Amino acid sequence: MELARRLRVTPSAVSQHLRVLHATGLVTRARDGRQVLYRRSGLADRLLLRQ
């Protein structure tokens, strides 16, 4: 998992965090072949703009 490698954490840790972020609507996910791509959602963008 690219993100785990970049952050130097375990893939399972990244997976857990992404699962929570997706469940709360802060990221979206889309499958691309064997990969799953995650992106910040519109909700996350709006929350970031409020700061």
C-alpha cells in the first residue's frame, strides 16, 4: 500500500483510518483495477474551508 509506505505505518493502520474516514463521509473511494483510490470528499473540503 503506497500510503502506508509513504507514512511508514502498517497497511492495516492505514486501512482502519480510511475505513473510518469513509464511514463518516470525509473521503470517497473508487476501484481502479486492483487498487482502491481514496479522495477527500466535498464534505471534507467544506469543513476545511470553515477553519
